[in-house]
Amino acid sequence: MTATAPAEKLLLLGGDFARHNDYLSRLRLDGLSPATALTQQAIPTQDLARLALDIVEGFDAQRMHHSPEIRTVYARVRQLAHLATAAAGHLLDAEDILDDARAGVPVKGDGPLLTYQQALQTANSRLTLVRELTALGPQDTLTAAELFVTERRRRGEIPRSSRPAFPPPSTPHCARWPAAK
């Protein structure tokens, strides 16, 4: 693994967060199957968390000094993984709320009995929360990649002439993006 590989993966993850947020901004829950749309979106959202944790493993695989800057990058990537996990949980909760309302049962068995319209409003609120949780992902990954490379270069662990080799721009890092509806 090259010394810049984790930074490259961070930038790819940033692209995945950007695509995720673009998709969420177009996702409407007023279609025929909003619960299914939420469940389908939870899969790539969970993938964001897994990809962030893979980056942490990549950091662990490299021999490097764990300066305060590198520890900050670790923390930021872990935070992104936690945010993506929480976002996926909110999507699945929204799906459960819609399913419960459609079945005419109280939310999660002990919550209020919602009309389908109320459940749809609640699900849309959860979708807004997911957008907010993941909105800073692209910028955070860029900042983390920049901090990582700057610190590694400062310590002489990455040559100044080193240029990252990125995959073609048409290749999404996370291959499970559902089609926009």
C-alpha cells in the first residue's frame, strides 16, 4: 500500500458522500413505495460506514507516527463512520414508522398510533435528519485527506513529488447507489 493510499480512499469516500447526499436531495417519499425507497437507501448509507472503517484499517496497516494531526484524522474518519451508521439507522426507523402506520399498529409497538400522513411526515423528518448528518461528509473527507498528506509529508513519509493515482471518475467507489426516482 502506498503512503498516500488512505488519502486517496478518503477522497473516494468524499465522492461517495457527495453522491449519497445528491441522491437524498432527490429522494421523495410521496411515491408508490416510500418504505422500500428508504430501505434501499439504507444499504449504501451503511456502506459509507463500512468504507470509513476500511480506511481506519488502512491507517492501521501503515507504519506511521501517530502525531496529534494523524490522531485527528483517525477521529474524523471514525466520526464519519458513526454518522453514516446513525444515518442508516434513521432511514430504517423511518421505514419502520411507515410500515407500522400502514399496518395500523403503534410505532415500534408502544409508540403513538399514527395516520399514514403523519407517518409520512415523520419519515420525511428522518430523511431531512439523514441529509444533515451526512452533509459535511465530502468536506470532512477532503479536510482529513489534506491533513493526512500534509502531516505525512512534514515527517518525510511521503515524497513531495508523490501524486495520488485515482481511478477513472466514472467508477463509483460505492457500487450500490440506487437509481433516483
